[in-house]
Amino acid sequence: MDVDDTDREILRALQADARKPFSEIAREIDMSSATVHDRVSRLEEAGVIRGYHADVDPKAVGLGTTAFVGLRVEQGREDETLDRLTGIEGVREVNLTTGEWDVILRLVAEDTDHLRALMFEEIADMDGFARSQTMVVLGTEYESPELPL
């Protein structure tokens, strides 16, 4: 699907506030509400818009520790391993990467004890890993949920 400039304007508006009424978006971009609705439906059906959610601050719900974990996966075990990783509570991202690590995870945990439990009781016990490296985030200076459109 080709995303044109009008689609990008709609996407920017929805990224800024996914609860903004179509009528307000239509007014901002000088278009009818029905057209905005049709375009949003088309973007949803094409998978450009993957969903709508609340951006919850992990610290506010008791998940104050974030870590990135680099994993080396045994050859031939990738699919099985990735499926199991996505089922672990606290895993926010599973990224296939090039370089030293085959997979980089982003985890959230209550604290370092909880992180240790995730690492040693959940991840390290899984078959399919050759080694790992955990990097605890000391602070996040910038994070944006919006894509540059």
C-alpha cells in the first residue's frame, strides 16, 4: 500500500492523540470526516495502523527497572526460542539483530531482584541459548512513541 501525504497527516494526528475524533482531524487537514474514516479504515486493513493503546509509564505501575539483553541463539533453534521469549512476562521487545547478538530483548522488571529472576529462572533455563549479556538502563533521556512521518 502506498502511503500518501494525506495519509501521513492523518497518521501524525493519530500518533499525537489516537483518541482525537475523525471530525477534528478532518477539520485540521481540510477534508471530510467520511474521507478520514475511510482512509483510517484502509490504513488499518493494510496493517499500517497496527492498533491503538494507552502508553503506560512502567515506573507508575511498579516496573522501575529496564534492561536490554543480548542473546546468542543456537543455530537451528531460532523459531522455537523466539516463540518462548514472547511468552515471558516482562519482555517488551524481541529484536532480531546483526552483529555480536542474534537477539536483543528489552525487559521491564520491578527491580534488580525481579530482573535477576527473569534472567535466571525464565531466560537462562531455556534451551537454545549459547550466551547472553544484560545491560541495565540507568535512565532514559529520550523516548518517542511517534514515528517521523
